[in-house]
Amino acid sequence: MWKWEAEGHPKAVVAIIHNAYEHHSRYAWFIQKLRSSNFHVVMGDLPGHGVQDGRTIHNEKFDTYVNYVKKLLDVGIVDGLPLFVIGHGLGATLMMRILQTEDIVCAGVVLSSPWLALEHQPAKFSTVLTKLSSSMKINHNIEIELLTRNTDIYLEAKNDKLYSSTVTAGWYRELQQFMKAVQQYNGTIHDIPVLMHTAGDDKIIDSQTAKAWLLRQQLTEFQYKEWPRLFHDLHQEPEREEVFLYTEAFMHTTLRSLGYVV
């Protein structure tokens, strides 16, 4: 895990949990925007992602992901500042599960494009997945063009040796079980401020399932924002500045409600 210091006097800490298949380096722009707005940032790579082990086929157990996120949150509260958690894609889903099962100390949570119901399935194996050996290799085939319309990101992605959407059949079955557990959980999360972003033209998930989950939580303070025309990776899109400003406004409002001067 890494920590980036705010450029000025810090007003809060932001812990970022990235999506499946990617790594923290894809968030360089977002991290710098947070730092320049005087937030400390803590982030790392999910187990089996990024530079760890040089792995190109994902077969990690999901409890290792959950344990990693808990450790990340522990790092985030060390400074004694208000903590915000931003989870994207599977990272958002991991945070949703933790909120269902743990009493987390944080000022607020931002969830973007949560994975609860996937529209984009591994085409070749979707109908026979349950019959495959757990070690069978499959490709989810989530290419950069499905994630963002930002052509400036395409060249970076083509040179990115750390991004891989190849998984084992066992991993993919556990993903399906994990999403189902979050979606069908018989209860609500702790009452903390939540902002959920979804993409109006998401090629990866069913955004309405994520919205329905949020509305069931009985929160006293929440926001839902669907961004028209945007693709799945909201923090990479050409409109990412607007997405950032919306997120920043949510965090500022939450800090004021806690009695902090922003």
C-alpha cells in the first residue's frame, strides 16, 4: 500500500479500492486531483493484481480481497482525520460487503459502477461455466474500449502489461456468488453518507441493479448520480473532471455536517 500526502493542509483521508483486473497506477490522475484538493490518499493493489507475483491469471480467493480492504481502511484512519472510501467496480462491491458485515469507522463512502449484475459475460463459456474445472482458464474479455471513451487512455492501456482479465472458472464462479450475496443480503448497511455514481452507457454492468440496492439501504443521507453517455470507468472518462467535482462536493458537504471547516 502507498500513501500520498495532501499538497496543503489535509482535511481528510481518501482510501481508494480499484476494480478487478486493474491496478493503482490507473488512478494517477485521480490521486493527484485529490492531493491538490488537500486530501491524503491511501491505495494499493488488490491481492494478485498489479506488480504482485507478476500474475496474469486471477484465481485469488475473495476473502483475501476483503481482508486487504480492511487493512487499507486501518491505514486510512492512522492520521486521525475523517476517512472517505472510494470503491470502483468490484472495489465498490467489496466495500458494500464490508459495510454489510462490519461496523466501519468512516465519514462517507463513494461507490462507482458497482459489480452486482454483469451484462458483459465471458462469451465463450457463459452457458457452460458451472461444468468447467475450477482451474480452467477463461477470458472475461473486458478491453479498454468497453471501459472508457477516452482515447487518450487507449495508448496507455495497450502498453499496460499489468492489466489482465483472464481468470479461472473457479474465480468467476466465486465472483458470481459474491455479487449475489451482496445483492441478496437480508439487512441494511450502517447509516453513513453514501454517494453512488453509475454510467449511463455502461457496457459492463446493469446499473439499475446497483441503484435498486442503494435505495433499499434506508440511509438518512445518500446521493445517486447517473452520468449520461459515460462508460464504466467514470474516473477515466473525458468528463472525469466533472465526476471529480461531484465527488469532491459530496465529501465537502459531509465534512461540514461533521463540523469541519472546509
